[in-house]
Amino acid sequence: MNPNLEQIRAENALNALQSGGPAHGCDKAEVSKLPALILSSGLLATTAYAVEKGGGIEKALNALAKHLADERLKRLVLEPELATRLQRERRAVAASDMLEQFCRQNSQVLIAATSEALAYLGYLKRFAREKGDAA
């Protein structure tokens, strides 16, 4: 069975929030800020802000970077060579890698990435816990 795009988004968001996932410990309030930031400032500027700020916002963008690098999203966004290079370096795709990639992309790629980011963050927000909720 081939999962549809909604299933891929949901699966990646759930995995990201689990222990050991890139967004583990990120709360709903932090994730909720991201769509408005992306719509007002753009994905590139929001990613730069998240990398600079760190904390839960960067964790959420790390999860987004991992989602966008998912090989099942063949029509999108990050270069296939990036995943191979990061695997060789034995590290996960991070928001800083996504920022580096976006600086070299054309506007059509950024538009597609922004659209997918907003859809994915909807799932991440739904599945994230309120601050202080037990796991």
C-alpha cells in the first residue's frame, strides 16, 4: 500500500514528536507560532530565525527539514544528494541544512516547500502536547 500525502505528513509528525525524534519536547505553543511566521516573513526568513533562536522553534523546523527530505515526497524540495551526504556524516537533516538548500533554490521550489511546510506543520501542531502535559 502506498500512503497518500496526508498519511506521510501525519506519520512524519507523529514520529518527530516521539522520544528521540527531532521535535521531541517541542510544545504546541511553539509550533503554533510557525505558520504565521512563515506567512508573514517567508519560509527562508523563518528558518533563519529558528536556527538563530534555537529551542522548540528550531526543533519544529528540524522536524520539517526531515519531513521535506523524506524520499516519498519526490516532487519536493531538498536535493537527493543532501540525504546521502548527511547519512555519510551520520547526522540527521536539520533546519540549518534546509536553510542552506533554500538559499540555492528558485522561487518555484520555495513556493512548493512553503505550501508543504504549512500542511505538515498543521499535523505537528495537532499532535504536539501543551506545555506541561505528561508524555
